[in-house]
Amino acid sequence: MAVVNTKATAVTNADAAPSQSFSSTKIAGGRIKEAVGFVAALNGDSIASTYRFARVHSSWRPSRVLLSSDAITSGAADIGICETAANGGAAVDADLFASAASIAAAQVNVDVTHESGVITLVKVEQPLWQLLGLTSDPGKWYDLTATLTAATTAAGTVALKFQYLDGN
């Protein structure tokens, strides 16, 4: 085996010649911000029901998506990104963060950011638009959404926190 010295983007940029710019605060030195919301799930909400939690911008770099829920007895949801209602409301990537995440048991701030496997370790520096597979930033708003993959059999509250860096 060889000895290697490997650098992440932020360190490479910091070590570069003075003519190079430092990394965006989305990658180094930024402040984590949060968008949060909750919805009331009802007994009998069926598969394909959608819960919209927060408006998120294409330029933001997601840091963590945290799921909380009451014990709803049954229920699971994909957690991802949809167009806003004004833009038609369609799924852009319904399970970007989580695929069939359980909301059956009570839970508080379970990190589902990487649950679906779409956001791999080599993508942690990417803003939302890149995670969605777009070639450039459309500069638009989306909804952080849960889409039921299993119906609910009791009522309860579901909440999502979207922690992000926006470069400010």
C-alpha cells in the first residue's frame, strides 16, 4: 500500500495560490440554517398522499434532514423534493433523502438525509440542484415533501427539519 495525502475541496482551495478563491461558505465556514414544518397525519391517509413541510431553494446545500413522528401505528413515506403547487406540484425526486421511512413508531430527529442512498458520500458538497441531477441552478423554490408508501392507521403528527447552508 502507498502512503497518500488527499485533500477535500475546502482544504485544496485553502492551500491554493493566493490568486485562487477560498471555498464557498456552503462548503467551509458557513452557518447551518433550518427550515421546519409539521403536518397532522390522519387515520386512513392512503398511499400516495403527500405532506409538504418546508419551502427549500435549489441553491441551498442540504446538511441534514431530520424526521420526527408520533406513533402512527402504520405508515411509511418517501422523503424528497416536489415542485411547488404554483409549478404543478409534481415530484422532482420523491425519495431523494429517504425511501419508505417508517412513521409507525414515535421518533425524534432521526437523520434520514442519506437513507435512500441517493446522496452518497461523494455528493455531500453538492447543492440541491446538483443532487437533483440538473445541469445548472434554476434558481427556484421546491417543497420538501413526504409521500406515503404505506397508509396510516392512526392519527399523529409528522415533522421534518431541513438543515442547510445557503452561502450567507
